[in-house]
Amino acid sequence: MPIKIIGVSGSPLPDSNTDRALQIALAATGHQTEFIKLSDLSLAPCNACLGCIATNSCVLQDDGIKLAEKVFKANGLIIAGWTPYSTIDSRTKTFMERLYPLRHRHGLMAGKAGAAIITSAIPPGREGLPAAAELGVGAIENYMLEEGMKFVGSVKVAGNVPCVRCGDTGQCSVSGLKMIFGHAATPSEVGINSLEESPATIAALERLGSEVGAAVYG
């Protein structure tokens, strides 16, 4: 049976909230799936050389070629990223860039079902702070819309500021922890967000996976 839905995680952390969120959504699709972690691969960004026009295949000799082939053969794609500096992470962005060869002449991604999962330490709608999660979702959604895919939806997952793992108990003047939670915030007070502590997020991920599965079937 061919792979129906590919899930790609841009998180470099082992067994991260992003990874687990993506796996929950994939399991809910009702189809055969494959989970791919970009940090396990060698992937360079697009060089904008247009060497892929005639072949729909990248000229860069790394894992991007096989990855694009996997995505092309699938019927659905769920992209999961995170938001360093309040936008989509570099691995996830590089992955989307390396799907560019599938666009030329044939629009090989058109019609495929797609969805986004974004993990962000900045709570959505927090006044005075960047709309990091929204920007992350927008990057993935816009890629899919530009390729003619069926964008099913997105889920935002509560992530963690790296400052909670830094070990600097004095918390430097540019601490993201203080930026988000206030000047007096400490790692012990803020704690660490775990996906499993949010039943509502898990339910949303299961719903998203089911909807992607239905879109693929349709």
C-alpha cells in the first residue's frame, strides 16, 4: 500500500512537543502515514538556480531529492514547525523551498490535502508580543495555497522558551522568558509546557488528522 500522508517535523529536539503533536495528527488520519524528522536529514536551502525546470528534480545532491519524491507520491502532507525569532524555523522553511521543483509545468502538489501544526512559546493573541504562531501557520498555509493544495487547517501547540533549559539562574537581560511572562518570571515559576497536559490541544490535533484523512479520501 502506498504512503498516503507524510508528516514532516522541523523540530530538532528528540521527542519534542512538535513531534508528538504531529504523530497524534497522523495517527488520526485513518490512512497509512510516514513521520519524517528533518534534523535527521541533510537538507540545503534552494539556490534559486532554476536547474529543476526541465526535470522537476533539484540539482542539489542531498536528502532533499528523495524527500521531494516521497511528498510527490503521497496524497497528503502535514507540516509541523516551531517559531524561533517569531517566525517559521529554518529547517521547515528549507523543506518547503526544496519542494519548489515539483511546481514547474505540472503543479505536482496541486490537489493534495495539507495542514499545519505550529509550536510556539508565545501564547496566541498576547498583546504587545509578536504573533509568532500565526506567522508560522501563515508560512505553511501560504506555501500550500500557492501550490494549489487543499489546506485543511492548523493547530497551534504551546511550546517552551529555551530560557527554561538555559541554566542561567540570573536570567539575562534579553531573556525570552521575561519578555513573555514579565520581568520577575523565573524558569521554576513558568514551568515547562507538555502537550499531554492539554486535552483540548490533543483533541484539536485528532480532529485535524481526521479532517486531513477525509480530504485525502475525497
